[in-house]
Amino acid sequence: MGEAARPLKLLEAEAYLAMEERSPVRHELVEGVPYAMAGATEAHNLIAGNLFYHLRPHAQAKGCRLFVSDMKLKVSSRTFYYPDLMVVCAEDPHPLYKERPCLVVEVLSEHTEAIDRREKLWRYREMPSLQGYLLVDSRERRVEGYFRQGEGWLYRLWEGEGMAEVPCLGTRLSLEAVYEGVEV
């Protein structure tokens, strides 16, 4: 016979941050429920590294900071994510997480794509500081962007080649640079 269902204890920000500090495994927190994160593929890591390498000089020139996958993003008191890359230009002093990115980038994989396209897209677009959300596919040369336009959002797609827009840094990035050294 199975075990009786137990009520789920939801975590608040302080309990989650304390848990993460002690844990050897990273967890995202979604509405108070922690979810362990899996490791990434070679293509995922190379793409994230390429993005950091090519965007860092633009971030520095604008007085912004670039964070990669180990920095948490607080989207509410009970939801924290680890974006693959984020740009923060506003004062955002908390040492364990950021709250005011102007750009968030997620590198898509088979296992993360549904969450990145639905759950995270919906939550990130609610952040007042966010100017753009880029989805970079790790399986094919494809970059999608959601850009804040007044009260709405504009969708753009780049496939194969071209120059993807990078909001808040005022630059563009070639797909050649994004996928440099990556077999897709």
C-alpha cells in the first residue's frame, strides 16, 4: 500500500536562499516549490560562453553588469530562476540574487524549452525593468526575441544567419558569433 499524501510545505524567499546556500545542487523556486536543475550540454555551454564573451564589452561600455547561470533572478517572493544570462544596468545590490534585469537570455534545450517558452516568458514579461527576452536554441541556429514596445511586446525571429537585436545594450549580435564553435 502506498504512503499517505503529505501537504507540501511552500518555501518563502528566506528559507529558499538558506537552503540554496547549503545545497550542492542548484534549485529554481517556482511558487514556493524547489526544483532541482540538471546539467547542461556542450552546445549549451559554448553558446552561453559566446554570448558572455561578445556582450561583455557592450555591457561594460553602458555601465551594466552581465551575469551568467549561477546568479539567481527573483521574480516574486516565492519564485527564483537561474537565467543562462542576464544584463543588469540599474542599481540592484543584493549579493545573492538580482531583481531588475533589462535583458534575460535562456539557451533552449529539449528539456527546458517548454518552461522557457511558457512559464518563464510569462513571468519575465511582468518585470518592469525587462526590455528584452532572448531564446537561443542549442539544437539549430535560431534566436527568438521578445522586445518591450510601450505597453506590449514585439516578437522577432532570426534563423540560420543574420544579426539579432540585443535590447538595453543597443547592439546587435551575429548568429555566427552566437554559434561559433558549436555544431548544430
